[in-house]
Amino acid sequence: MLSQFRDTYPMGSIVTDLVRVEEGIFIVRAQVIVNTITLGTGLAGASRIEEAEEAALKRALTHAGFNPTPFKPLPTPPYAGIPNGATPPWTPPPEREIKPEPKPALDSGDPEDLSELIAQTSVEMERAGWSTSKGRDYIKRTYGKEARSQLTREELRSFLQYLQQQPTPGHTSPF
């Protein structure tokens, strides 16, 4: 997707920012910008900064309309010692056992989805002027858990909605 973006907009920009690090999760925001216009943004969190940046960038590029390149078969390489037009002898590849990757044990869903919700709560906590300790106190009182990483998807959504309803410090309503 990055090469599609560069081919389409050679003078375009991609900006990534480390929003914060909390509970061992790096939260990164990526923006795809062309001529001062933001075409797409992405926010992601992961335990490694590179993974968070890559996921945020992928989301930003997807939101900007760039799709992953479909798999293209590679051309058949020429075989040494076989005349043009002749078919090389075919040998089946050795059999190997393919094992599915184990999924982490979570209450529900995909850990990437949970990291996105955690990242969104971090942004909202910052906007509302909440400290990490204030967030932990609220989580402990409301959900009986120590940290956001222990919340289920539904609890994280509930916490996010609560934070979104909190006023921005210093922002007065015109009403």
C-alpha cells in the first residue's frame, strides 16, 4: 500500500506520532497527507512500537483508499540445462505439517481490536485531562479490575463512551 501511495502521490507525506506509552502498549497515530489535506488517519496500539506504527500506517492508508496489493504469482524462472520449450521434471515439495498459530486467551475477540480500543481510551483520557491514576481508580471502582488491559471488549467500549462524555478542560459550551 505504501508503494501505491508513493506512486500516486510522489510528493505526499506520511506522518506518524507516538501518542503515548501506557501499560506496556505503544499508541501510534499515522496520517496520510497530500497538499495539506489529510486523506486518512489511523490509530493503533501494540506492545512493540514498530508493530503499532505499522498497524496505524496500514489503517491510515486503508482509510485513504489504498488497498493491500493482491497476491501476484511470480514468473517461472528459467531452468539451467533445459532447452527452451521443454518442461522440467516435476518433483513434489517435501511434506510438512502446518500448524495453526495459537491465539492468545482473551475474554473475547482479536487483541488488535482491543489495542485499538485501549488506544482510543488513551486519546480520550488525554483530551479530558485524566491522569493514568485517575483512569485506574475509575476502572477499579467501576469494573473491579486493575488496568484497561484486563477489561473485556464491552467494558472497554463502555469506558470509552464514558470518557467521550467527559468535558474537555478549559472548553466552555456556547449554551
